[in-house]
Amino acid sequence: MLGVLRNPVFAKMLTVQIFALAGTGLLTVALALLAFDLAQGNAGVVLGTALTIKMLAYVGLAPLANAIAGRVPAKTLLVCADIVRAAVAACLIFVETVWQVYVAIFALQAASAVFTPTFQATIPEILPDEEDYTKALSLSRLATELENLLSPLFAGLLLMVLSFHWLFAGTVVGFTVSAVMILTTVLPAPVPPSQSDSFRSRLTNGARIYLQTPRLRGLLGLNVTVAAVGAFIFVNTVVLVRSGYGRSEADVAIALAAFGTGAALSALSLPRLLTRLSDRTVMTAAGSALCLLALGHAAIMLTLGLLGWPMFLVVWFAYGVGFSAITTPSGRLLIRSSQCEDRRSIFVAQFALSHACWLITYPLAGWAGAALGLPETLAMLGVLALVGLLAALKAWPAEEEATLPHDHPELPPDHPHLREHRDASGAHAHAYFIDNIHRTWPSR
């Protein structure tokens, strides 16, 4: 899998991602401490509001930013977004009121709503070979999971000798290095978009293509599954460990590390697995596992009480495996369902729609957990995850034919997305890129 790093442009862009992730990780810890410093007992309310603002910025601003900047080169967008994030992080050092935190969060996440989908859409242009791109997705996911594990540890070491305000300085460094590295990287020449596209067309085409493409509607259902289970993990792990098990803060980190380890190992195994099994098989199997885990775990807590601590860690590890097995291959579906002209819009649509799922499940996990209890909340989210899985299975055909006819009535006949995917009868269809081994692999 590491052979893909021989591509110098991708190796540099992976390093860019690592620095940006490090900046984001330090920022997460620093914001939590700043919220407590400003609000004390109401710090949870401040963080909850900040998280909601983050999701609203992602959902609302990503398509708008793409429409406004649709003709701007990717390098320019990425560098400008990093500069904005670095500048806002620097301003956070001097924040003294809660409302200033909210303004800063909105500005930061608006810049991230530009940076993240643009960055994701750039990688398949650097690595057009699907096998290489799959390896790149796994390395990118591995970098994300390692950041989740290492950033809190690094922040803790810094806090032993420095005040938390210096973490914002570390964030500034991370985003600045990311911007400089992008600026010095030669990215592939962008494909010019159609000059006839109106602002409204640029604003909505990505979502329209996404929602009219069967495999992407399936992906949206799986996004619901991931968000339902993931929200419980990220919101209620601390509550379950500290209040349910009565264990220490260090054990919260251990539980999250178990989840992250599962996700990282899953990401490492996917490139080889996806050469033998189809994306649909792997992703829906992972979705089924997540649903069974969530509903089974909820049933045990409702009837027998808490799992033993070692078994709890095993379950959290399994959650991580299933989570990563759905999120990591999703980029493959996006590039199969788009042309170069549409690619950024499709990635923006995935970014916005997937975060819309989290915008629903995050508050549900928090408010229901406080009002109903954790077992009932997990059962509720497990049912929601199952609804998403069933929707995915219905929308994404089990027989992955070479082409999948579908319609985009809202697009003009000469739109590149339609022009490049005509089948022999003139109907619109997408290639599934099924390898011969997928057709001949024996059932077991």
C-alpha cells in the first residue's frame, strides 16, 4: 500500500493533510479548554452550540462556496482556506467572550467547508488509477485515525509546560505549513467548467447528480447509518465510561483509542479486500454489522446491564472497523459517478449531505441520552441506522452491471455528465468498473 507514496505529488499532499489534521486536533483540545475557561459549568452548552454551528456551516456553506468559487483553481482555494483558518486560530488566542468563540468557529468551519471537499476532489486527479486511489483513501483514513489518537496525547504533553492558549499557536503553525506546502506543489491542471453554467446550476448540480445516481443514493443511506452509530460513540463515550462504568478520564481515552484502532486497521485492510469484493458488498456488510452491534448492545444494556469492561472495548473496536469500512471506500463511488468537470461538485454534495446526517444525529444522541438514558438512546439510533441501511440496499442494486441507466432530467442534454455516459441505446448510464474477478469469484 505504501507504494503509492512513490508519487511525489500525492506524498506531498498526504503530508499537507497530516499538518492540517494536526492543526485541527490541537484546535479541538484548545477550544474545549477555552470553553471551560469562559463558561465553567456551562462549557458543555458552549461546545454543543459550537458543534451545531460547525455542522450548519458545513451543510449550508459548502455548496455555496463551491458555486461562488467554481472557476477558481483548486490550489488557490486550498491556500486561501488554510490562510483563513490560520488567521482565525491566531485570533482565538485573544478571545474573551463566548460570542467571540461562536464567530470564530463559524469562520473556521466556513474555511474548512471550502478546503476539505476541494482537497478530496484533487486526489483522484493526482492518482487516476483506481487501485492507487483506493490505497490513497486508506492512507488518508489512517492519517485521520492516527490524528484522533495522537493529537490529544501531544496536546497533553504541551499542556504540561505551556498554557492552553499556546495550543492555538500550534494550530496556526499546522495550517500555515499546510498552505506553504500546497503553494509549492504542482497540481494537475484543472478541467475548465462549462461557461454556460449559471450560478444556480453550479449551486445545485452536484446535489442533483448525487441524488439521481443510484449508488450515491445508497451511499447517502449508509451515511445515515454511520452518523447514527458514530454520534453515539463521539457524544456518549465519555458519559458511558465516566458515569456508567465509573472509570477515569484516562479510560475515556482508552475507549476512543479502541475505536480508532479498529478504524485504522480496517482502513489498512481495505485495499486488498476491495480487489476481491465489490464496494457494495463491503460497505453494506459493514453497515449490517454496525446495526447489529448497536441494537444488540442496546438490548444487552436494557436487559442485563453494562458489558464487562474488556468486552466493552472489543465492541468499541468493532464499531471502529465497521465505521471505517463504510467511510473509506466512499471516494471510489464519487469518482465513478462523476466526470472531471463535475468532480468537485460531487465531493461537495457528499460533504454537505453527509454532515446533514450528523446535524440530525449529534443533537439526538446528546439530548435523548440526557432525557431517556443511554440504552434507550442507543436503541433509537440503532433503529435509525437500520433505516439508513435498508434505504441503501433498496437504492443500490445488488447486481452491479457494467452500466446502470438512470436519468438527470434537470441537466441540459449537452452537459458533460450526460455526454460522457451514453449507452448504445442513447440512455444515460454510469460504468461500474467491475473487475472480472467480481464476476467469477465463487460463492462460499
